[in-house]
Amino acid sequence: MPLVLPPSVLGFYLLVAFSPQHGVGKWLLETFNIQFVFSFQGLVLASVIYSMPFMIGPVRSALQQLPKSLAQASYTLGKTEWQTFRYVLLPNIKPSLFTAIVLTFAHTLGEFGVVLMIGGNIPGITRVASIAVYDSVENMDYASANTYSLILFGITFMMVMSVFIYNKTQTKSPLE
Amino acid sequence: MISIDIEKKLKGYGGQQWLKVKRDFATGGIIQIHGPSGIGKTTFLKIIAGLIQPEKGIIKVDDVLWLDTSAKISLSPQKRKTGFVFQDYALFPNLNVQQHLEYATNDKEWIQRLLHIGKLETLSTHKPEYLSGGQQQRLAILRALAIKPQILLMDEPFSALDKQMKLELIVELKQLFSELASTAFIVSHNLQELENLDLTDFIDLGKANFY
């Protein structure tokens, strides 16, 4: 669902779910003194929920592409499912895993709707880069907006390049 | 004694057919499994290993029940611990030759002996992609032997080896099978290929409803 839901809708439901006035949010606050709404922890949780499918999709697809016999060979050697995953399957999907981690992080970095909903826009606590850009434009402070945007652009560009270079070194030509 | 009585539905291009095997095999023997493509040779090996479940059946190894579908008993592949040589080798791309064997056993001396038998000592730091087809196949055999299996299941294990290498390896394997008292089930298209292995039994899965 997080893949297809508008971010603001997902953010709204998370806001309602974790509201300290009732339900789960109230219980968390009273029992563990944790408040997810308008807090940094809330931002992290919402980002994880929102971005998880972008991570799971490529990783699951990479695992499905591995020959079944790899896991079967490991089982016949007496290894458990966890050992097989840790020592055989995971190392053999490294490029896909790296791509998924970097792209998910980059995607999260630019998230706007969800984080604004659950985090608000509290300077020093929940104001993230993408919201800062929006704020600067709202205040007609184009110089700051430009600086923030350039930093985000630079970080994202470096991430995409690192994925591209890493995958190029890891992937062999079929003719080799 | 290994008692096998299994029935497995197979799906193929020609529709459905049944793989039925009911036989007893002496432990410590070498059994050749023969039959045309698609008849269920690999499936038969995987059923013994616990990697595939049959519709119906019982497998008993030295009075230990590995499988009884009516009693819903089925030992996991990890507990059966059969040595399995896969037709596609199923080597782990991230591990080198030495690491393949270390993944299977902690016995350093045994690893060194296996490397010597497979003539892979000088290639111990090589990953599978840097090995020839024959070297990969030998590594697959050594990895299966590394766990000193009670039952060894080999799916076309010598197909990529040249004649000389095959003969040398077979001599060593005969010695190892006898030392480990392993029972080997070997799938082979070539009826002559295994004649130097002193086969003790032979089954042709091509014969319908094999009993």
C-alpha cells in the first residue's frame, strides 16, 4: 500500500494512529513515554514505513533470481534457513542490495508529504531538507532555497553515480 | 538397508505422469539411476534428500524413518544430511574453493585430503567463476563429500570431466565410499560411464510404475 498511497494520505493515517490523544499513540505515551507525532522518532518510523517497499521489492526480486539449488545445496550441508540466508543468499545479491539501500535512502531524503504530516515543521527537530526548501521559497528566500536544493542535488547525484559505478564493476558482460 | 516406497506426480509437457519407486537397497552400495529425460531422476534424488515431498511414500534408512507421508513424518534436509551433487553444481559464487569445503566441515585434514583428491589444491583461493566446468564439477563432488554423508546423491556427476580425470576420480571415490560406508545413488545417462565404480544395483526409471 505505501507504494501507491499518496504520501499525504499515508502521513495523515500515521498521524491519526500515533496521536497521543487516543489508541496506540496514547498507550505508547503512557506506557513507554514515546511520542511519535511531531518528533524525530516519528519521522524515522514514518520514513521506514513509507520507503520499505522500495527496499523490499528489488531485494525480493534479486533473491527470486538466484537458482533454487543454491539454498538447497546449503540445506543438504546441514545449514539452517538463517545460515543459508546469511552466508549464501545475501552475499550473492550484494549489488541489488546496495542499489536498494542507496535508492531507498535517496528517496527518503527527498520525502515531503509523509514527514510534513507526522513531523510538522519544527525547526531543529522535524524540519527536513525538502521542507526547508519549500519554506525558503514560501518566504521568498531564494538564495537559501538554492543552497538547500544544490546540497540535495549533489548528495543525490553522488548516490546515483556510486550505484552506477558499483554495479558496473560488479556486473560482468555476458560475453566474458 | 534403505527402503524406498514413494509416489510423486510429475508435471511435464506430455501431461501428468507418476514417478513410482518401491525398492530396498543395501547400504554401502553404489546404485546407478537411469532413464530418459523428464522421467524424474532428479526428482527421485531430491525426494531422498528431503528437498521435494512426494504425494505418498515411506523412506527408511537403517531403521530410521526419514519419511512417512501417512504419519506426516518428514525429516528436514538438514537432518537427513545427504551429500548432494547438483546437475548445475549449485556452487556458491561468493565462496572460493577452500571456503566451499569450510562451509561444509571444520575438519581441516579432511578438507586437505579432499582438495588433493579433486586436484584443486592450487586453486583453493579461486571462486567458481574462475574454474573450468570440470573443476567446478569436481568441487561440487568434494563439497558433497565434505560432510561425510551416509547417503550420497549425485546427479550426472561426471558429465563435464574428461576420460582420464573421470577414471582417476572414480578410483578415489571408490576408496572414499568404502571408508565412509556411504551409499551412493548416481544418475547417469551413460550406462558405460560408471562401470569402473563396481555398481551394486541399477534402476531404470523409464519403466513405468517401477517396482
